[in-house]
Amino acid sequence: MKIANKNLQEIGEFGLIDRIKNWMGLSSPEVLRGIGDDVAVIHQGKKALLVTTDILIEDIHFERSWIDPYHLGRKALAVNLSDIAAMGGIPKYFLISMGLPKNLSLSFVSLLYRGLKEEAKRFQVDLIGGDTSLSKKMIINVCLIGEGKSNTLLYRNGAKIGDDLYVSGTLGDSALGLKLLQDKRIKRKPKRLIEKHLIPRPRIELGQTLAQNHLASSMIDVSDGLLGDVLHLLEESRVGARIWKEYIPLSRSYQRWVQTYSEDPYELALVGGEDYELLFTASPQKRERIFSLSRSLRIAISRIGEIVKKTEGFRLIGKADESVPLNQGGFDHFK
Ligand code: ADP
Ligand code: MG
């Protein structure tokens, strides 16, 4: 059969990943989750082994002019921790592979490792190896290994019709923080937004508590923008959803600064990436327990929508009942 010679821009990042999944197949019955979830899950008796990897490339994911090596180190680990959080798992060990330019100073690398160490200590994970190579641009790839109990882990595919849809924290702060970091006109930058971009806080504790107490039916971390990640969850669960725009949680500093960059105050919260919050679904019977968990962990949790039949699609409901159908959103590397 002739493969139509499309390029990556035409098929997009997720179109490519779908094809990779088909090309490679899967033979071992011990793989409970392979390509398609936040983390790969491998059966090991009552426990499950969790493995995830994420790459950061200079001038694609970060620029040295707006992130210092210490924060870069923390972030390289944090984005992986967030994927383990999204399963309700416990992170344990990591490997780090780096491509580094020749002229990079030793102090840059040492600060990067200081950041890694800080983040590793905070979440009790140990560095166990990696790989180092020469590269024109800096490349940092972390592979994080963790564990969980097979019967408590939360996948992207468990959302049921009638479930509530929740998100932790506030959305859009990181994307707005990035715009502010890049903006040379603004001298005094709002700390909260900048920090949200530089130091994402993986929701490990929240993820574990939701999983261990069987409070949620499905979960994903919001790394590509709310709409894109909701869509991933809906696709895997084969359902639709309604989101109420006015319930989307926006921080006060976000509301203050967003007009500088966007006419629609919701845009960055809906499609800006790198929030690293948790998006999950739960049966309406769990509402009380979820809000009491939110109080005890001191993490905001907002009910932003509900799961509906797949045939009803995915809609964003605004004031005055305007209802926008959504088929895409989120960040795609090739589009
Ligand atoms: P996340 O945003 O949670 O990091 P991605 O959207 O990057 O997840 O990836 C979606 C799924 O595709 C994951 O299961 C990931 O492991 C898998 N994946 C991504 N890139 C590749 C690749 N090049 N080869 C095989 N699997 C991949
Ligand atoms: Mg993820």
C-alpha cells in the first residue's frame, strides 16, 4: 500500500504519535498502558511500575535569556513529576540525558544540577543515571520512574457520562508569565505569574490522594492547554463534555495582566500551556469529599463542567447561553 507522502505539519504531533502506535504494536500483556496516557504502566503484581519521559529543547521549550539554569533544572524534573501526579502515582528514580554545546560554562551545568537536586529532594526522587553528548542547542531529557497500586491508578480513559469535570489551581498563569518574561517593555514583572512559569508545582499529593481514596474516575495533567488536554481525556474515554466558561479558575494577577496580551480574557487560560494542574472527572456523589480534600490540602479545585454523551461533542458554554463547539485547541509541536 502506498503511504501518501504527507509531512509532519499536515498530520500534526498527535497524528504522528497515532501512526507510531500502529507501526510498533504491543506484544507484552504486562503493559497495562503504553502510548496514549501520561505515563506508561507496567503490571508487577499488586504494584505497577510507572515510566514517563519529557524533553526540553533550547529555543523550542525555553530560551536562555528568560530562564536561568537553576529553574531550568527544576522544571526539567517537575514536568515529568506532573505526569506521575496525573496517574496518582509515587515518583521514585530518574535518569537525565543532555545534549550540551561546547562553549557552555561549567557553572551553568552546576546550577542546572542544583535546581534538579532541589526538586529531587522536595519530591524524594533519586538520580540514577543518564547520558551526555555534544549538541548545537541544549537538549534536556528526563526519564522518571515511579510506582503505584494497580487498582488505584487513574487513567485518561475512565470518564463516565454524568461525571463532573474538575481542575486544580488556576489556569493561564504560566502562559501569561511566559509572555511577561519575553516582554522587554515591562520592567517590574508580577512575581506570581513569572514563578508559575518558571517553577511549576507538580500536584503529586493531590493526585495520590484522589487515587488512593477512589475519588476520581479519570485524570490527566494540563500541560498542553485546557482545551487540548480535555480533548485527550474525552477521546480516550469516548465521551463528550460541556465546560462553563465562567467557572474556569483565573487568578487575580492573571485577570489584571491578561488584557496586555489578549482581547479575550479566557484565551490564555483555555489554550496556553504549561499549567501543570490536574484535570479530573468524578461522579457527582463525590462532590462533598472532593471539596473537603481541597480545603485540607489547601489547593483550589474548581468544578468547570460535566461529561456528556460523545454524540453531544465538546462545547464551551458562555454567558447568555452562547455555546461554542470545540474540536481542537491545545499545543501541537508541528502545527
Ligand atoms: P504528555 O503531554 O503527557 O507528556 P504527550 O502528549 O507528549 O504526553 O504524549 C502522548 C503519548 O504519546 C504518551 O503516551 C507518550 O509516551 C507517547 N509518545 C510521545 N512521543 C512518542 C514517540 N516519539 N514515540 C512513542 N511514543 C510517544
Ligand atoms: Mg501529561
